[in-house]
Amino acid sequence: MAVRSRSRSSRANWRDPWRLAGLLALLVLLIFIVYPQLWIVTAAFTSDTGEFTLDRFAAFAADDRFTAPLVHSVVVSLAVAAGAALVAVPLAFVMARYRVPGREAVLTLLTMATTSPPFLGAYAWLLLLGSGGIVTKAAREAGVPLPFDSILGVGGIIWVGVWFTFALIFLMVYDAFRAVDPALEEAALSVGSTPWRAHWKVTLPLAVPAIVTGCYLAGMRIFADFGTPMLIGGGYQMLPVVVYQNFMSEVAASPGVAATASIVMVLVSGLALVAQRRIVARRSFAVTGGREQPLRELRGLPRALTLGGIWTALLLGFVPHLVVVLTSFLRWQSGILQWEPTLDNYRRLFEESLQPIVLSFVFAGIACLLALVTGVVVAYIVARKRFRISGPLLNNLVMVPYILPGTVFAIGFILAFNHLPVILTGTALIIVVAYFIRRLPYVMKSIETALAQVHPSLEEAAMSVGAPPRRSFRDVVVPIIRPAVISGGTVGFLQMITELSATVMLYAVPWVTMTVVIFTNAMQPGSPFGVASAMTTVLLVSVYVPLYLLRRRYNIRSI
Amino acid sequence: MDISIEGVSKSFGETTALESVDLRVPSGRLVTLLGASGCGKTTLLRIVAGFETADTGSVRFGERDLARVPVWKRRIGFVFQSYALWPHMTVAENVAYGLRLRKLPKQEIAAKVAAGLAMVGLTGREQRRPGQLSGGQQQRVALARALALEPDVLLMDEPLSNLDAKLRIEMRREIRRIQQETGITAVYVTHDQDEALEISDLVAVMNGGRVEQIGAPEDVYDRPETTFVASFVGTVTLLKGEVTADGGLALGGGATVALGRPPGPPGAVVNVALRPEDLRLVDAGAQFTGTVVRSSFQGSGRESVAELPGGEHVTFEHRRPLATGATVGLVADRFTVVERDTGLA
């Protein structure tokens, strides 16, 4: 009897279609995550003659062409995180506690700001404040002295970074402030604390995990960002740019230097993740439940200051968008803006550059579908199945791209897939796969969160009334997680269509995306800025229209 | 359709959940699996349903061996502790889902849904979503859904534990009525002894992955076979002692009590179970004399605890108030000798 039922259960296990799907997903992750990273590790630890060596790391540490950018990257990331938090935390606190007119509009705009293309800020601020920028030139002609020559340099990177990331911190911290049970502050008041002391000693510490997580996300965006320092860094070197230049110029000779720098980058972002996890784990108090925070009235000067602060921050956050849209409707002549309205830019865009638009949509669309299917499989197995080996393996592997900067990711792909057994370089497929794998962690996490809301008994109930597992998955699980799948997919799509740092290394003519066109235009003085602006406008429309529809339908936030 | 469970064992990793359980549920009867959390009762129910696979042993509905039959072909109705209503479907759709899977004609489905909702008293709520119903109403929908397919057996996993006390009593009577009207064989898991005693034809008391006793509610209460059963079901005083030559009981504390008749052959060590209602306060001729250490008012009567000279505590029922510290004399009108000592609940 014992023998019979044991063999039955193991056979039933192998008949489970999730097992096969899980193995397929695992295979995909091994090929596209582990295999390329192994190539980077190999390249970093072997000498040009093919022996194991640590010399490359010693050389890295001794060469200030690398150590200076490393220090710069870390310092700038910390500065941006701190600056963005300084802007975001007070605003979030006021918004969470006081009645602010136009709250919904402000929240919508902030959500939009978190999904703006990563290089947009640099490009637009360059148009305004570059050495030949609109504002700098106008000021020079009018004889108004400016405190700086141009935005190029470390100050510019931090300035752009702060306005690019503050919305991210704001939304996280705002949610945390809203979730604080008012009873906790009342308790502080009841034992004789003043309101401000209660805020300082009770509310703020409760929001620390959200602040730390927001700062981590903001800092990592800048640390891994290639477009911003490339466009406005001037002579100020940061790691992604150095790695990119090194790899692109050296690729024929030896990829070892870039690989070494890549590993350093991954180490830094891994350390940042560990630090964030430790701080959050130590202080994560469950403060959900309880009452909603009541919104208090705000009058007079504080009210004016609050509104002024919020809208100034929003305006600065959206300067890039406004500049790009505006300049797309103005005439440019050999890199110089003529104040003359025109639709010429759009005419030229659709005549000459329709293909990148279509390609961007196709690449991001296919990659998004792949990420959704794989995300559902992995999330379901992680949340529901007790697979002893493939379960934990999938759960950990799928998160690896989360700490891989786009530049590193692309180098791994090139090293791994420019020779047999898998050749992908130069094809369109490599971009699709890169988008798919890079955004998989985000898509998977959003589905996993939704699945956690579907109690297993809901599926069991369906089986008890006669639905086989496949049927109960279709009729019960899918409808319930559909909103999360759609919103996770949309956010993934938006991040893919605005991806630059990996695309710029992986693309090959004719597989050019919108982001590549905009970037190459922005890098060349005298190039058709109008067309690039028009294309950025198209990109913005393709990002914000889906986001708007999504937010209206599901009321979600994108992080 | 009767249910036979034979030699079912199950372990999760190192922990043994069930140890060779045998149980027979006669056709048309309601059996409760009663026990504390972790005793294996839910695991046993889930094995009967097919959600878990037994390591060894067999489960049969009638003559049908279920070893190779998956949940969706077992013809069961299952009611979950968490209700498990599908939030994206209306009440009517929840009840109709299984019928639709059977591809029954539309009118027949509509008629069955209407009849099912009428049975649980929810006519008129067809188009509500589960989230718009109270807990009690949700559990009624779950019951209607489980019964809509006219299954062979109805399995219920602590269906009332998420409801408040008053509703729980109302709903358990409702479940009993529906079970008797439909004549369905039912297994009901609970940790609440009052619930088990009220609604069951048979109560199976479980402890540590085993069934300690199965019997009618009266048998389990009046004639517990083990000390665990005696102490889990209802309030009880268990006195352990050696039977003396003159038929008394020599307690561990040194005192000897005469119980009216010898609880066993002289020299035997026995456990004597006394229910509070079996003890009576007397002014003279007391079998036990002790000091009141605790007395509580319970509405219909009072329940007090007296400490015997040897330190044993005896719980008894009475009506008039008693002061703590008072000396009382008690007589046992009846007592039960418990066969096996399996520890206390």
C-alpha cells in the first residue's frame, strides 16, 4: 500500500504542467542571466594569455582613470539621493497630513514623473542651459551674468538627477506617512509630547524604511544611468560612461578591463541593496490597519508656502517635458533655435524616422509579453508550488538583473552571444531578450504580490466543484490577478521603450530604437534637434497615454 | 454514500500529522473531527477531499477507492474556513460555477441556483458580490455552492470559526438542518466541543494524529475512553488513585475517598472522571471534603473548585453563592472510570 501511493504521488508531480513550465523558465534564466555573467567573471579573472589572474583588479584599483569615476559615481549617487529626499520628504509629509487642493492632479503628475525616460532630463536641460543652450545664449545676449557657463559637469548631473528621482521617493514616503496609524501620534500626545516632537520622534522613524528604500532606488537610478553623465557630464567621468567607452573602443583587443569595472559596479549596487535591506529589516514595523490619517486644514502663509513648494518641484520635474514638447514645434537651423513655429520637425520625423518608432514598439511589445508569461510562471511557482530545487533557484535567479546596471548587462550579452553556440549580436532579437530579462524582476514581483492576495483555497474551491487545475487557474486565478498583470506589464513596457543604457551598446543598424536616435542626435552638435525633440515627444506620448489609461482604470502607482 | 478511511498516515517532513487513522462515516450521517489545533483533523479532511495525498492507507466513498481519483472527480462539496468565495463572481455565479462546468442547460442551472440560495435563505442576493455580504451570509453562499452539485459527501473545515459567537450557534443549527434535509454524508472539522456535541451523529476526538475515541456525542461525553477525551470534551475532574481493599480510592495526596461502589478491583490504579453536574453539595455524609478556592457565576448556575486535603482540585456545579475559603462536602452521584491514560487536553 505504501509503495503504491508513493509512486502515485511522484508520477502526479511530473505530470504537473507547472514543473515543465518551471524548468523551461529556469533554462531561459540560466542562458540569459547566468551564462552572460559567467563570461564577465571569466573575462575579469583571466589574463590576456588566458591564465587566472587578479591583476586586473589590482590595475583597476591603482589606475585613477577608473578609481576617480568610481568615487564620482558613488558621490553623485549619494548626493542625488540626499537632494531628492530633501525635496521629497517634506512635501510628502505635508501632502499626507493636510488638505491640499489638486491632490489627485499632483499625485498623477508625480506618477508620470517616475516613468519619464531616464535621459530626457539631461537632454532637455542641455537644450536650456548647455553652452549653446536657449537660456544661456539669451542671457549672454541680454548681458545678464549667469553663475555658471553651462550645465555641463558634476553640478548638472546632480541637478538633473534630483529632479528626475524626487517623485520616486515622494510616492514611497507619501504612502508610508499615510499608513501611520493616527493612534500612534495620539498616544505620543497623550503622554505629553508636543505635536512637532510627535512628528519627529514617532512619525518620521516609522517612515524611515520608505525613505531608505526611496533613496536606494533614486541613487541606483543615477548610479546605473548612462545617458545623463554621457550627455552633460562634460569632463566629469562616471563609471557607466567609462565602462562604455572602454568596452566600445577596446572590444576587439580585450574585454577584460571593462569586465573588471563591470564587476566593481555590480559589487557597489549589490552592497547598496544589502545596506538597504538591513536598514529596512531592522526597522520594519507593521503599521497597517487602524484608521486613515485625517487630513487637516492649512491656512495663510503655511498654505501658500506648501502650494508654492509643491508646484515649484513639479514644475522643475517637468521642465524637460515642456522644453522638449515646445522645441519640437519650433524651427531649428544648424543646431540653433529659431523662434518660429512649425510642424516641419514632425513631417521630417515621419518621413525619415518612422522605422525607429515602429521598432521601439515592436521590441518593447514582444519583450513585455515574454516578461509577462515568464513572470506569471515564476511567480506562480514561487508562491504556490513546493518544488524543492527549481522553486528557490527560480526565485533567486529572477532577481539578479535587479542589481545589474544596463551597461554591465549589455557587456555580458555581447561577450556571451557574439560567438557559438548562441549568436545574437547584431540581431533584433538581442534587444528584445535584453529588455525582457532586464524588466523580468519588476514584472514578476508585481504578479507575485497579486498572487499573494489569491488564497490557495480559492483554487481548491474550484477544484472541489469539478474544475481541473488548468481550468481553475483560468477561471479563478487569472481574473483575479489580471489588474496586476496589466499594470505590471504596462510599467514594464514603459521602462523598456525608454531603455537606453543597454540598447546603445547592443543595437546594430538597421535595428535602431527611438532612444538611440534621440541619444545620437543629442550627442552631435548641429544635428537636427527639432527632429529629436519631436521623437522625444512621440516617446512621451507613448509612455503617458498608456499610463493615464492604466491609472484611471486601476488607480495604480508605478514603482 | 459512506466514507471509509483505513490506515491513513501522513507526515510533512519531520512532523507526523496522522498516524494510521481508521474511521468510518456511515451514509447520511454527520461526523465531526474534534481536536485542538495541530491534532491532524484538517489534514485528515483534506486527504478525504483529495487536496493532500496520504503517505499510506486508503480512502473510499462507498465501494469507490479514491487513490487515483483527483479532487475534481471525487464528487465532494467543500466548505472552507475562509469561505473561499470567488471575489470576481456574483453570488449566483459562485453557486453556478460547478454546474456550468458540467455543461447543464441554462434553465436547469438557474433553477438549481435559485433552489440552493433559497435553502440557505439568500434569495434576492443573487447579484451581490461576496465582498458586499456579511461573514455569515458568505458562509451560507459557500454552503450553497458546495451543495449545488449534489455531491456524494460534504466536507467542512471549521466553517464557523470566523463568525461571532451568536451567529456561530445560529449557523451550526442551520448546517445541521440542511444536512438532515439533504441526507448527505458529512464530515465536519472543529475545535469547538459545544459545536461538535450539538450537531454530530458521531464525534471523533483526535489527539496527536490519532483518533482517540469515536462515538455518539452522549458516549463521548458520558463514557470517555481516555483521559484526553474526558478532559477535552466538557469540564471534568480526573482523580487518579489506587483502589483500596474496601473499594475506596486512595488518591496521590494521601486521602482516600469512598465513591459508593469500587471503581475497580483492589490494587488497580484507575482514573476516575467526575463531571461538575455529577457532584452535589451535601451537609452530611460527604464523600469529599474540601475548601473552595474559586467560584464563578455562569448565569444558569455556578461552577466552583474545591481543593481536597491532598491538593486535588474538584470542579462542581451548584446554585447558591459560596465564599472562597468555605469548607464544603460533596457527593458524586455517578462517576466514570477512564480506561486509558493519554494525558490531558
